[in-house]
Amino acid sequence: MALPKNCRKQYVVAGSLIESVIAISIIAICLLIALKLYISILDSRSLSNDYRVKYQVDKLLSELKVNQNFESEVYDFKTFMINKVVTDFEGKKNIKKVSYVVVNKKDTVTYQYVILKKL
């Protein structure tokens, strides 16, 4: 006597162990590539911050050339701080050495300029 169709044992064809290992390996490689891209995008944000710092230093230097304000000052921004240090260049009163020391979370960068003071 034959069993009805819904009572017969149904077998599911299973994949082999090698197929499973290959599938997991492909998924892991894709995740590693995605993680590497994500990290590179996060690192590129610091590059835009470097451009912002350089812009602010250039802006402060331009203002210094126009206003001739040769006093040491500290400028505090959201993600970094700029310390302006003005000294005489080699003992000459009309030539000034201006150093902009930029301090942020990662490092400290110094920009140095020599400016002739207007008489």
C-alpha cells in the first residue's frame, strides 16, 4: 500500500562542508574590503581638517600683513588651536619672525614666516 503524498518523508539536499567554507570565505573577503573602504573614508575626514587649518593660518597671516598687529595671540577654534608667536628676526626690529603653532588632537604643526614691518 502506498502512502499518501503528504506523509512521505521529504529529504532536503544539503550542501557539502566545502561549499559552506567557500561561501563563508567569500563573505569574509567582502566584509574586509568594505571595512577597509570605511576606514579610508574616515581617514579622509582628517585631510579636510588639514585644509581648514591651512586656510585659517593663511587668513591670519593676511590679516597680520594688513593690520601690522605684531603681538602674540592665541586663537581657539572648534577642533584645533592656533598660537601666534612673534619675535624679532635676528635682532632686527623692522623684520619679524611669525610662527603659527597649530595644536589639534593628533599632532602639533608649526608654520613660520618672516615679515617686513612697515615703517
